[in-house]
Amino acid sequence: MRPVALLLCFVLSFFVFFSCKKGQNFIGITQAKKEFLGKESQVLSIDSLINVLKDSQNEQVMVVAHRGDWRNAPENSLQAIKNCIEMGVDMVEIDVRMTKDSVFVLMHDQTIDRTTTGSGSLSDFTYDSLQTFFLKNGLLQSTPHKIPTLEEALRVSKDKILINLDTKDYQNLGKYYNLLKQTETLHQVVIKAPISKSEAQTIFGHYLDEIYFMPLVRTAEPGAMSRVKDYQEEDSPVAFEFTVPSDTTSLLRYFSSIRKKGSRVWVNALRPEHCVGHDDEQAALDVSVYDWFIENSVNMIQTDRPALLISYLQKRGLHH
């Protein structure tokens, strides 16, 4: 072997040995954390997270990871949830659908084409048949990860992180209730729906006493303000999720008073139409884009860039 090649091998071996000795991890959340976070994020206990969630006046801004940490693991995978827990994310949003044999699994789309190596409607597959496929990452490349069940996701999350359960079938909450109770995760789950207070009482009934419910309000729709006032007449919901397509929406200037009446204010940073163009991709170019959320009394942000958002909030003293 030539001297130059020997030297290169020695340098590479030394680098790998030194890195392993220091406990560095070159893939997944550790790399993301080192790249984005200015300081180590403190992982709060589940009781502390629940206390923050219920305190609408708390200045801490809660970070919600959309479909988990999907930039470093497949969306809606167990690893995407684990990454969020390690990163210090407050809540993970996951999507749930039911297989042909009535098993709840994590999947956003009706079909499995985009996110797995398989093809077809999820509801046409049994759980066992789905396990023959692999999840794809954000670049649509196959990974070793499999489609997880809701039960697996709940057990991974138990007592570690809050969960926003996007059920795609909220009218049948009873289907999920028994599993949440069985896994002892009822206290850390938030369910949302774009419905009125009377509809929520009819659909969810007594479940509203045992689970956190969050109304979804589209601020551009007629009657949006009336819906909020109706919900806050008696016991305010733990939070409202708002879509804000325009700075001229009248509801925007009431976010502070909504918080004073006992509800947190959730706005998505996922796409421009959710937050008047102050979205994650703009923030990746200029992190001060996130200032808009703070200036408008938003204290829950769902994001596709949780590490970046946590770093921004920490520097402002707004996240643990």
C-alpha cells in the first residue's frame, strides 16, 4: 500500500475512534441537536409538561413536532417520536388510521404509496401484510423502519412527551379511548377537531371530562370569533388551533385575551397559508421569521423544524 493511502487510513481510523470515544452519533437526533441547538434542551417530566399545557398564561412556548422528527427518521415512525423525546420537544403530532383487521397504525395518507415501499389503500391491508413493507424517509428512500401500531407509539411516549392524536376519525373516539386507557396515556393526549362546542359535546360526550380537546378554528371563515366565544363561555378548552392566512383577520388581535381566559393559542408554522407566510422554510433562511408568533401571543407552534424552533425559543428564554 502506498504511503499516502496508509496515511489516509490512519487519519480516518483515528477520527472514527476519537469520535466514538466522545460518544458522538453521526446520524439521527444527536447530529441535529449539535447542529441547531445552542444549548442542551432540558427534557421535562410529563407532569411538568401537563402543567405548562394547562397554564395558558405561561410564557413558555410549547413546540409540537409535526409527524415527529421526520427530517431525521421516517414520518410517523417510532424513531421519529424517540428523537423528539431526546430533543426536548413538548408534544408530538401523529396520524392514525385503521387496517383491514382493525389494528390502529400510524399513517397520514389513505394510501401507503408515498411513505412506504408498498402500494395501495391502507384499509385494504391487514397489519401483518403491512409489516412486509418498509417506511421511506423524507427523500423517499427505503429505510429499515416498519409501520408502527398506535399502541407501540403510545408506549414509547408514555410519561415522556405529550401527544396530539390526529385520528382522521374523531367521530369515533370510543375506538381509541380503550387503548389510551389501557396504555395509561389518557392524561397526555390532545384530540382536535374543526367542530362547534355543541357538536363536540354530542360527539365526545363524557370523554371531554377525561381527555384534552382542542377546537380547530379557521380564522378566515365566517363565525370564527363566535365559535371561540362559545367555547370559552364556561370551561375554556386547553387550547385552540388557529389557521391564520392573513394579518388582517380580526381574531389575530384577540389571541392575548383568549389566553387570559384560559386557552393556549396554537398556530402551525408548516406552510405559508397557516401563518401569514411566517413558515418553517422561511425561518430556515432567517430565524427571526418566528418573531411573528411571539408578537401575536402564540404559545404553541407546530413545526416541521423542531430543532431550529427550540434553538430560537431558547435564545429568547421561551423554552426549557
